[in-house]
Amino acid sequence: MSTYAKPERWKNPGKKLFPHQVGFTSPPHDFDAAPTDFLRIAPETVGAHGRMLHVPGYAHELSQRKHNFHLLEEFVECMANNGADVCGQVGTNWVHASGTTPDEIRGFCDRIGDTYETPFHMAGLCLVDGLRELGAEKIALNSVYYWPDWRDGIARFLRQAGFNLVYFGNFVDLGLYETQQEVNDLSWIFPGEAAARSMQRLAEQAPDVDAYVVNGMPNFRRADGLPERMVAREVELEALVGRPIVSSDSALYWRIFKTLGLAPRRAQGRLLSTLLKGACN
């Protein structure tokens, strides 16, 4: 049994910088946009803090995620000690890198949350919960920049969660690039039109689904060159394909808002907009 106790001072709202405090962690060696993107749509009563995992020699390999899975617990303990109300883990691959199932990941998140008195949400599991929130059963997956083993891992995870995954493919499978190396060389940032092109091609492969899924955290350059993630593009892309889109970033933010009992400041895609309709608890 754990002997951890969250510092008593955080039970006093007057000791906190913000009424609602969110901790984020991202994979090593990535300057992550999650805290910034989250704050852009959050009420001003919310504060966010990031803590990058430290893995020397990190090369984005699934085996490295598996061997450093324990760092996620260290992150939550650190955030709990510093007054976070909820923690979010960016990086969809962590849920399947060790061959774990959705039930095993949920058990891990529940244990960590209970131990450190701070709810903990992993992006890959949030995809599952977001799809269930929308009542989706038949889905297709845009695996964007994912390497083949990443793509296959998250596809397995979604099927283990009970979804009818009728198609899954990355940018190479969808015909946007000829080789995975071309995709890798762009370092997660793609031309703005790649967002619409990839979703259109996904819809052509699987037109009859309940929802489309986008894993990972791809960035798409807008006209002025600023990269934007799916949460900034989801309204226009949902209109384009005529279906809800559940992306890793929007699903993670949705789950965090839901835990806090809050909603975004403005209309977003279908999933986040459920919170604007009084669906949060």
C-alpha cells in the first residue's frame, strides 16, 4: 500500500496560482505544444505546466517507451507535489508500446491517480474514451506520420478496445509521400494542405464509418507558416469529411476538461463541443 500523501497546502485554494492546475508531459526530445494549445482554448482560470521526460539517447523507439514507462509515475508524483489537479500524458504510442491492452492501461492510470490523489490521463486511452463518448463503433484511422510499428500498435489497441477498425494507414499508405523517410525528415510538421488531403483520402478508403481517428500530434503549417495541430483544424476537417474526428490532442483535452468540470471557451470539434452542451461532470 502506498504511503504517499499529497501536500496538505494544496487543499487550500488560496495557496494555488490558478483555481484549476494541469500538468502535461511529453515524449523526450520534443518541444511540445500541448500546454500552449490547451491554454488557447481553456478558461482563464486554468493554468498549465509542462514536464518533459528525460531519456538520454532517446530515438523515438517503442522499446524506449517500454523501458521508461516508470517515468510516467514519476511525472505524476512531481506534479501532485506541486499542486496539479489533473495530469495529461502526450504521446499516443505509450499506451501500446509494452503490448498493453486498454484495460491494463486504464488500471495503470487509475492506480497512479489514486496513489497521488491526482487524476492521470494518457492520450492513447483518451482516444478510446472519446470515441465511446460519441457512441462510435465503426471507425477508420489516419495514422499520419507514424512509423509502421507505431501504426500497427495503435490499430491493435483500438481493436482490443472493441472498435470495428475498417481501415488504418499512415501518410505513405494514403499516398501523400512515397517513403517513410520523407515523412520522418519533416519532423512532425507538414504542409497545411496535408491535413485535408489525408482526411479526404481516409474518407475515400472508409466512407461509411461513425468517426475518424487521428493519432499522434501532427502539425500542419497555416498560410503564415505557423504550425497548427488537429485541435485547431478539427472544425473545418469535420465539415470536409462529414463525420466526427477524434484526434489525440482533442481527446486528451476533452478528458482533462471533463475531469475539471470545465469546457473550452469556444466551439471546437464534435467531441470537445459535447462539453459546451453541459455534458461535463
